[in-house]
Amino acid sequence: MDATAHTQAPDQERRTALPTEWRDFFTLTKPRVMTLVIFTGICGLLAAPGSIHPVIGFTAILAIAMGAGGSAALNHWWEADLDAGMKRTANRPLPTGRMRREDARDFGIFLSAVSVGLMGVAVGWLAAISLAAAIVYYAVIYTMWLKPRTPQNIVIGGGAGAFPPFIGWIAVTGEITMMPVLLFAIIFFWTPPHFWALALFVKSDYAKVGIPMLPVVAGERVTRRQIMVYTLLLAPIAIAPWAIGETSWVYGSVAVVLSALFVALAIPVLRERRTGGDPLKPEKTLFKYSIAYLFVLFAALVADRVLAAQGVIA
């Protein structure tokens, strides 16, 4: 036990020593976010032209998951004090004292380094470099630099979550073409309306700890307008793979319908309509729909590729 441990208060020492277990380390990887990361990474891999050995494909997704988990752990480490001040994050391992900050930092560095090395050796170095860029983007550019300094943190930081399908595609093809860039752009432009819808109903948490999220700094009216703007920008980008002939009408029709519904749900958010007993119902509806939107859109991309490969569609 190091010297600092002897200086801890008895209750703090018990909290640190007792419950630090695999569940706490698993929590550091942000499992719910990881689900989306893994899913979009798999979709990028399955939708890419060509083939990849199942073991190599599994290794690529494992590396993406480890990289995402590592950068998430570094986010926990850096923002431990902020998390302690917000209701929705106060029960995480670091704010509650169940884990030392250094352990979270070391865990994050370990996962990140292993993920990049594994991707490079087993899959390819272009994919590994892209994964390293994603880790640095989230853990350093977004978490340490953008988030505490600018209300545009989500806009610029959205690139961090946009990497998985990009990397999955590159793992198969070994090159960067228009399609992986479009997949990156879809998530990049999806992130602001998705996250700002959430921020509208948890803005008091961000205000309390001094994070300059758009609703806190610019107000709700500006945030609602920005949600609408990015929703409108997202729609043509989501449809673009069909428009440029990279997918069939199967993906195209799904993209059109889903994007039209996204816009329809963003309109009451823009107009600040209040329905039912919950004054923030439109925002919560849009937030929940945005999650389903991304899952169904990427599933349609994979379905389109599978149907084309089997000759069901031209």
C-alpha cells in the first residue's frame, strides 16, 4: 500500500479497498455507449465491399471496443470531480470513492495502447492509426480541451463517436473512400441534435459544474434552433449513400423515412410545444428516437449489402 493510502480517512479507505472489482472497471468503459460503438463498427465492417476472415473481423471489433473503453476510462479519470457534482454521474466508481483515480487512468492507458497495437498487428496499420486518432480525439481533444471551454464542444467532439464505422470499413478494404467518410459524417451530424436534446433536460447538472453546454451558455431558444439546423443537415447526408449509387433503394427508402421522421420530431422541439404532464416531452421523445434512428439506419445499410450480395436486389 502506498503512502497516500495511509493518509486517507478510514471510511474513504474502506470504500477504495472494498468494492473495486470488475464491475467498476466495466463501468469505466461506459457500456451503454459501447453498445453503439460496437454496433456501428460491426455495421461498417459488414457493409464494406470485399471480405474479411471472421477471426480478423472479430479482432477488429474487439480492438475498436477496447479503444472506446480505454478512452471512456480516461474520460472518467479526467472528469471525476465534475462527475461528483452532477446527479446523473455521482454514483460512478470515482466520485463514490470505490476506485482510485490513478487506477482508472492506468486502466484507460492500458486498454488504449493494447487496442491500437492489436489493430495494427492483426488487422492493418491504417485502421490502427484511425483508432489511435479516435482515442486521442475523445480523451484529449474533446474531454480535456473542448468540453470545458466551448459550447460547440459537442459539434466538434462528435467526430470521436463517428470513427467506429469508418474504422470497420477500413479494416476490410484497407483504404479510405467516399463511403466511410459518409458513415463518419452521418454520426458527426447526428451527434448535436441527439446530445443537445439530452442537454435540454439535464442542463442544470452542467450549469452546476460549470460545463459550457449550449443550453447553459446560449439558452434554450438557440439550442432548439441548432437542433433543427443539424437535423436538416443530417437528412441529406444520411440519404447520400443511396444518392451516389453506393446502396440500393432498400437503404435509400429507410433513410428517407427515418430522416423525415427525425425532422418531424425536431419541429415541436423548435417550437417549444408543451404536451402532456411533462414540459420536456418533445425533447425526450427526440432523444430516444435519435438512438433508434442510428441503429435502424445502420442496420438498413448492412441489410442492403447482404441482399445485394445474395442477388435479391440489383
